[in-house]
Amino acid sequence: MTAAARLAITTIVSAGFFFSSCAERTGAKAPDGADKAGSRTVQVIGSDTMVNLVQAWAEAFGALHPELILSIRGGGSGAGLAALINGSCDVAMTSRPISEKETGEAEANGINPREWTVALDGLIVIVNPANPVSNVTLDQLRDIFLARVRDWSELGGNGGKIVILSRESSSGTYLFFKEHVLRRGNSKNKDEFSPEALLMPSSQAIVNEVSQNPHAVGYVGLGYLSPRLKALAVAKNPHSPYVAPSIAHVTDDSYPISRPLFYYTNGNPTGAAREFIEFALSPTGQEIVVKTDFVPMERP
């Protein structure tokens, strides 16, 4: 199945029982007394960035355990958390932490969000391979997406108006890029994406447009990198080295745009939901993280 197809439909995968230890972000272990007789169907909804990774986990899990049904659907981190809050999914997959507002809404609805860090990701800035620009600083990236820099010639490239591509505001990738690139982590900064930015419904939509448009620029997760695209090397400032996005450079924290990826559940997961999270955090699950071009919690 292609990445585009994975984003377009709900994927149903067979899976089943398995045992492993796992640790959440706080370092706590899933409770030993969790009920393993729970539901054998698991609904996972959320981040488009994570769809391919979670699909790969589901396929591996399903090959071993054919009696479990997993439904995996993208739509954005906000959509996943909304589904968790209204009780229509078992696991929300997100590329950003839950907000205070979402936590309040969850608690008001009787939901106790519990966070699990399942992998790391580098956020890459992509252009068409025909674009001669290869390196940018964080300040230049900010100026591109604020439309302060409007033509590729201002960055040493061929002349042509820069076509800005962004995710929609419900996307965790959108929020991360805004907070860490446009606003540079300054909570008092209120910069927003340029109104000229084209808001795309998925990361795959950005990939498709950049691969066909020599003037386009966008941002996606590291796992979307392919020969159809060129990822820009990024420097923290004009005096720092340009660092290409890679698993190694995210792991050693030299690449300046990286983030954790999360699962959220309603309290301590039980039954099949617990088992699926344990699988993701097991050595086998973390090997799949590497194979899908994400970054493992620990090098397997």
C-alpha cells in the first residue's frame, strides 16, 4: 500500500496477544495488573506524520497475532486527541503534547489522558530536487514561512516566487513548526504563517506538491524523505554548521528541528491497547521505528 493510500483510508489489520515491558515518558511501567481480557479491537487515530510508522507496527503485530483488529486513521494530532476526548478511539497518536485546553476538556468529559513517548522525529524542510538551494538557517526558514523572503534568488537560488506549503492548524506538525521555527520557542512571540501559505490536508499532499513544483517549499516528518524530494540542511544561526536531517543527527541533538512522538490513552491502557503500546516500545517495535526512518527511543 502506498503512503498516500494509507493516509486516505482507515487501515484494518489483524493482530493479537503478546507480552513485553515498556516505559512511558515518566519512566513508569504499565501496571502489571492491567486487564488482558479487554477489548480485542483497538482504534488508533491522529497524526498523519505517524500513520506510516503505526501502520508498520500494526502489520508486524498482526503477522504474529491474527485475532486482534486494529483500525488506524490519520487526520492530524488534534483530530486524534478530539477522538480520545469524546471516547471514539482507544489511542491518540500525536506529534505534539496535549494542550492545557485539551486536558481540561478531557477531564470535564471523564477522560484521564496518559502520555507515552513512542519515538522521535526530525522535522525536515523539503524542496524540489531541481532547486539549487541546499542550506538555510533557522532565521531564514522563519523569514520564508512569514513571507519576508519571497523569491528563491534571495537565498542564492534561481529566480522564482517561493510557494509556501503548510499543514492545517489541527496538525501537530503545524503547531510544532510554528512554535519552534516561526516563534523560536518564545511564548510572547505571536508570529503566524504568512496568509500566502497554502494549507495542505496532509503531509503526503505537501510531498506530492513539492515533488512537482520547483518553487515550492514545505515541511514534513523525516519518514517522508525520498528521492522525489530534497531536504535542506539547517543551521541554528549564521555561525553554526549546517546539519542535514538524519536519524543520527536527531539522536545526537545536532539537527535543530526535532521532536518526540506520542501516544495518549485514557488512563492506564488495558487489554489489546496496552499490548499494542508495549509492542511499539519493545526492541522489535523500536527496530521498526528505524526501518521507517524515524528515530528510536534508544538505539536498538
